[in-house]
Amino acid sequence: MKRLMVGVAATFVAATTQAATIETVTPSKAEVTACSGSLGEKGSVREGFTIEPWLSQAGDIRGVTVGPGGPFGTDLYVYNRTQQAVLRVTGKESAQVFAAGFGTGTGRIVFDPSGEFGGDMFVAGVIDMAGPDDPIYRVSSSGSTGVFFQSTNSDLDLLMKGLSFGKGTGFGDYLYIMDAEHQCLQRLTANAERVPFGSGVVAGSWEDDMVITTGGTFGNHAYMTDGMHGRLLRMSPAGTTTEFASMQGAISLAIGQGSFGEDLYVGTVFGDVYQVDSRGNASLFAWGFGNHSPEGNFRGIDIAGDTMWLTSDTGVLYRVTPIPEPSTLALLTAGIIGLLLCVLRRRKQTIKF
């Protein structure tokens, strides 16, 4: 089996498995304008999209999730590891501390979609590698924070990895977390009772992420990164885990929608994002944002509508949006011109009377 190798000079070499391929892409697409200070990195995104720095912080930005509406609104929520706080992003370069009092780990953020868990926010990945401080925090819409679940040394050391709700279907409405120590998922009830679920979750990095899909081309599965072993894993609702694709340094996941299609998007420690189809074939979507080391970029990724959000541990939140096609721009321009002509015509008729 060949692995995807990414060098310091951003040379991308195709990798293959029996069921999946990784497509080599030459970085020659839309450039991000270099900015001063912490926004001084340069990178590229696939043709048809544009990427821009949206928020800079003097710290380590990790998990990112768009609010579900209701009392949380539809603002963006970002975990800042340096501040040990969840930030609420309300606009470009506009963010406020929403909740505080967390630890220093990855800070994955998810919302309860069913109401079984009170419709609250849950934050995990706050790790003390020696244990026992491996809590999942529960955050209300007012920002009040408390520990929902906490492991112990003898219980679930090195537990806190990807965090995802089952969203009904085969995984139910439970909250799931990756447990590489016991090579399974842990399924949590609304009362914080845990039950081991499935097998084969052999992931070596505590940065890993997970999403559970509910249908479409990806079916109903749990997809997990295993950055240390250079792959993506897939678990069925029956608990069986298989290797889905080869992906070096994968640490964050999101399912596309809108202009991003239904593919899986994977962020890596090298500051790159890959688009992966339902057969495990991957192609480069965005690249050149990391320093190509284990402390690289893209710790968090989320997609809502026609917008992708990427967080970087260099302190930058990026926004990716589609560029309107020329025909769409032409129609839009024609519509605006037509509207202006109507306004001018009415003004002239008013003057005559």
C-alpha cells in the first residue's frame, strides 16, 4: 500500500489503495491575498472557490461549528485553546467569549440535534494525557458550563477524540466518542451512562475527528480520522470498522452540502484539505496553509450551506465560498441594471407630472 507523502516544499504524490486513489493536483488556482501579522500565510483553493482570512486570534483556534438556530442562533462557534474558551463569531474580525473554564485540548464542538440532551452544546477533546482529566463539557445557550462526563485513569484513559451525535437512524440519538485505548466507540446516553460500541477503532493520535452520516452517497456510517496511521476509518451501525481511504495526517472532518456537494472534506496537519468521494477517492481542495509539521494547521472544519470554515492553530479562521459562475453574474448584473432603469423611468414620470 502506498501512502500519501507531503513534503516541506508542498509536493503532492499520488497514493493508492485497492479501493481508493488520491489524485495529484498542481497548486495553480485562486490565491489568498497575503496579509500582515498572523494572517501572513499564503495558500490556494480549487478553482471556482475563494478563501479569505475571517478571524485572527492571538492563540490556538481549534474546533469550529455553526450554530443550529434557536437559542444558539446561527453564528459560528470556535474553540480557542489558548483562552480555554468557546468564542462566538458574529462577523468578520468580530468574536466574543461565549463560554469559558475548559482545558487545553482539541476542543471539538457539537450541538444536540434531537433535544434528547437538552438541545445543548457539548465540547470534548480537552485532554490531560496522563489522565484522569478527560471531560466532556455541557454548555447551555446562556454560556453556563459544567462537566457532562469524565473518565478516570482506570476507566477510559486517552479517551477524548472525535465527538458526534448519532442523529437517529442506525446510531440512534446517542452521543459518540472515539476510544482508541479500547479500540471502540463509547456511546453516551443523556444521563451520561456509557456503553462500549463496535470495534476496530485503532487510531494513534489524540487529535482525531469523527462524523456520523445519515444517508446519501455515504450511507449511515461513522467516519473517523486516524492521522497517525495515515487513513480514514468507517464504522457501520452494526459496529464493524474498515479502512475507508488512505489519508496522511488527517485530523478533521466535515460532510459537504450546497456548492460543496455531498463529499467528505478532510483537514490535515499539513494545512491541506482533501475532498473525498463515497468510494474513497480523494483530490486536493485547498493547500499551502500549514508549516508541514505535526503542529501544522486545519484542526477544525465545518460546512454550512455554501460556506466552509477552517480553523488553524496559527490563530486564523478561514472562510471558503463559491465564486458565482459568469452566467450567474451576468443575470445578476442585468437584474440590477434593469431595476435601476425602472427607478430612473419612474423618477422622470414623476417630474413630468
